[in-house]
Amino acid sequence: MLEAVERKISQYIEDLNDADAIALYTKLPHGKRLRAKLILKIAGSSLVSIKTAAIVEMIHAASLLHDDVIDDAFVRRGTASLNAIYGNKTAIMLGDILYSKGFYELNNIDKEVSKVISNAVVQLSLGERNDVLLSERFNSDKQKYLKMIYQKTASLMEASAEAAALLAGKPRETYRTYGRNLGIAFQMIDDLLDVIQTSEQLGKPAMHDYEEGKVTLPFIYLYESLDQVEKLRLTSLHAQRLSSDDQQWITIKMNEYGIVQKCFAEAKILVEEAISLMNEAGENSLENIARSMIERSF
């Protein structure tokens, strides 16, 4: 039923009756549509479920457009980002258009569902701001990191699952927890892949997050494991262009202290908890979506 979601998004964009906006939207990569898949799995393929999935994916696309501008990212999923091609102003304005259209269409959805999704967008925006603030200096506080990735990534995944549960008349808290766990685990793995994958695999420079000032979970755990001299070296590299020697040193230390395994194990605990909740609710089909969050290229 993802095809129906794509058709609905196209309809919403065409409703704008703006050739420029329509043309720009066609330039955006669709991604995996994880949030739409989640909604359809939980709530079924009714028209209201399809509309809700389409709205959430439009909101997600808007957030990525803004995120690329904030991060000065010129590559998105292996291809040139919209801001790289057309500039930051165009990317921001298209993001605003998608946000606004999404909120407009939310008025045609159940009021409680609309509140859940709207609140997630508030959290997402706060998360973007916190991400920027945390990047200003080396952050070794794991709880601040977890709060930020909950807001920036997990909140919309959480809202997708909760909104779908509301549409289907299922217990919202159970599905909310499922979505939150998936979102946090997904971001943990994303942050881990930035450290261990090559530039070719990532579609962007390796360890680019750390060069941007983002101190993700692998770097927090590495900092905790290092001696004082090594801590100083790691922090001195924060938000700096990393040489091949710097990258190699970080990789060696990550391997020495088992950081990759530690981060993966933490994400896996969250996913296993989510799967257990769904199995108890008789939703065995949601296990594959959960596992896909962590079983990515390593």
C-alpha cells in the first residue's frame, strides 16, 4: 500500500497548484518510508491511514530539508541535496511548504491524532535546536544526547505508531513505546554507521558528524574509556577536519574498547523490548520493521 501513500502525497503536492513547488518536490529522494510502513502495519490500509502516512512523510521530508541546511550537508542519500543544487533559501522554503501543507491536511484527520503528530513536530524542532547547541562544544553527557535524539528523530516515529494505534482503536501507550524505542535505536545505529562505514557506503564523508561537532554515542563511550592524555586528543579533534591519521586513531581506539559492540548492544536492547511489546499484543508482523532498524550494513 505504499504506492497509495505515494499517490496521496503527489495529490497533496498537486493541490498546491504551483508548478515550481511540484517540480522541486520531484527532486527529493523518497527514502524507505519507514514511518508510513509503520502506520499502515498498525492501522491498516484505510483512506484515513493512507492520508496520515502521507502527511507524516511530508513532515519528515520537510525536516530533512531544514536539517541539510542547518548541517551544511550537500549530499542526501548519495545524491546532491536540494540546498546543494538550488541553495539554502529554496530548501528552507520548500520545507516550509511541506510543513504547512501537512498541517493543513491534518485538519481532516482525527483531532487526537492531529495533536499527537503536531506535538512531535514541536519536539522535532526543539531537537534540531538542541543538536546545534550540543555541537558548540564537546558533549560527554549521554543523557543530553539521548534527549536530543529522542526529540529530533524518535518523536516522529513514536507519534507515527501512537497515531496509528488511535486510528485502529489499539492501546496507544504500548504502540507509543514501540515507536519511541525504534526511533532511538534507529538514530543510534545511524550514528554508529557514520563512524564505521566508508565514505562510499555512507554517501557522505566518513566521521562527518564528528567533524560537524556532533558528539554521538560512540564518541561519548570512547571518551569515557580513554585515559586523560587520549581524552585531550579526542576533544582537540572535535569539530575539526579529520586527517586520515586522526580517523585511523579513532577507529583503532573504538576497536580497542569494543565501542561498536557496546553501542549496537544498547540499540538491540531497545529493539528487543519493542518486539516483545508487539508480540504480547499479537502484532508479530511488526517484528521485521523493528529488526530493520538495527540490521543495516556493518
